[in-house]
Amino acid sequence: MSEIMPFAATVDPDLAAVLAQLPDLRLENLDEARRTFDALMSELGPADTSGVTVEEWLIPGAPGGPEIPVRLFVPDACPDGNFGSRAVVLEIHGGGFVLGSAAQSDALNSVIARRTGAVVVSVDYRLAPEHPYPAAVDDCYAALTWIASSATHLDIDPDRIVLVGDSAGAGLAASVALRARDLDGPPIVLQVLLEPELDDRLQTASMRSGADTPVWDNTKAALSWRHYLGEQPPTGDAVPARQQDLSGLPPTYITVNELDPLRDEGLEYAQRLLHAGVRVELHLWPGTFHGFSLVRGAAVTRRATASLCDSIIRATVRTAVLETD
């Protein structure tokens, strides 16, 4: 019998207070899980979008695919250090491939836009199991190519694109980065993988011991991948951790949570990127569980958000400085 990952005694004090209030998202019944998740997001209250203009657009999808809804976050001001046209962030929300929408990231995307001066584009990709792989990756990659081709219209710099994903969204971001590399697609100056879901094999030590962890556990992980992959074996860029060659990928900012079943697959991916010659910045947030950033007022959430924004600024300003030399 596998050992259960201990967490009650080591969880961050700011986060421990909300443990009893966290809902159980049972992916066996997706209709119920989606209602529960939507109710949770509603209870968090509206995002602070001050200093940011939020717009809803429909953009072209992949060839033969439907149009894709996106949310744009355009900052009213541009902090010092950003040059000319703004950098742009393509953000991909989490939800185990089966839950949520672009709107759930409004709080984070507003902060990113305000603090970095970048335009943020959040993509409402199609969810599994109604739309299994490759639908979500197709939608996200179509958003990337649209951003690159709409630089003048959006007043953004197509050479300063940052890719940001959380949880399953980070898995999709990793897949998009792989596809962009393999298809010689738009350049990405930084891929940001927050608590990423990367490996359908579920064999890491943290995953095997994660049967009773808050918010996300190994049962939910198994169901998530089953919904996403359907009956087909993993192929192409569906599962980033299965890729043999990680060379040529953009510099990567990656975070993992101490009490998260996904922890070790994120650590392993970071190590493999390093071995492939990719620059990596890795953060392990102690005392945190999957989705801890939903606790917006926690000190660790504020530190994590500040670190994320700093990484985006450094990546985009560095590029801008090089371009002006």
C-alpha cells in the first residue's frame, strides 16, 4: 500500500485556514464538478481589473476548426523598462483539461497586465471529454499564431511573446511550445509552467503518494488524462513528459508545490529541460498544495505572483534591450 503524502502538519498557515472550505471536485460526474467549480470561482468574488481594459474577442481557430473566444487585458499604463510596442502574454487556464474558462484567470491576468505592461490574451479553449486531444492544443496554438500575425492591430511586439499556463493549462502551454518549435512557429521568449500537469503515466513518487491531497489527488489526475486523451494512445505533443527531445525550447519558468501530486513531474521536466540545454528558473513553494493561488490574500500567493511578474518583465525587457543595441 502506498504511503499517503502528509500535509496537514506542514501546510502554510495562511492556507491551512481554508482547507475545510475547499470543495471536492469529483471528475467522475463532470456536470456536478463543473457546477461546483463555477460556484467556487463565483464565491471568490470579482477580480480587481482597475488599470486594465478587458475585452472579449472571437479569433480564427485552427484550419477547419471553430472560432475561439479570447479575453484581452490591455493595461492603461506601461511600467518603465518596456520599449515601444508592448510585450504580449498568451495565458492558458487550468482545470484538469475539463473544467473552467478563461474568465477564471481574470484576477491573475489583470495583475500581470498592470505590473508588466504586457497585453494579456487568455484563450477559452475547448474542453475534454467533449473535445479530446488535440482540440485544446489546436485552439491554443491558433491563438499563438493569431497573436503573431496581429501585432500591428494589437500594438504588440511579436518578438516578445510569453506563454503562461497553470496546471493542465501549463501542460497545454508546454505542448504549444513543442509545436511551435517543431513547426518553426512564432518565437516564444519565455514559457511559464505553473504547477504543471505534464505526465499521464502517473508514476512519480509524489503522484503515487498523493491519494489524499487537497484540491487535486492521483484519482483526479488519472480521470483528467483519461478524459483528455480519450481512447487513443498518447501521440504527438499530447503529453509533454513523453517527448524524447526537449532541446530548442524557450527559456522556462516553472513552479511546483510541496504538497501537490504533480510536484515531481514538474521537477523532472525542469531537470530534463536543463539537460537539453534550456535555461530554467525553478521555484518550489513550501507548504503549498495544488491551486493555492486561489487564496488570493495569502502571503505565499503574493510572493508567487510577484515572482511570476518579475520573470515576465526580465524576459521581455531583456529581449527589448537586445533589439535596441
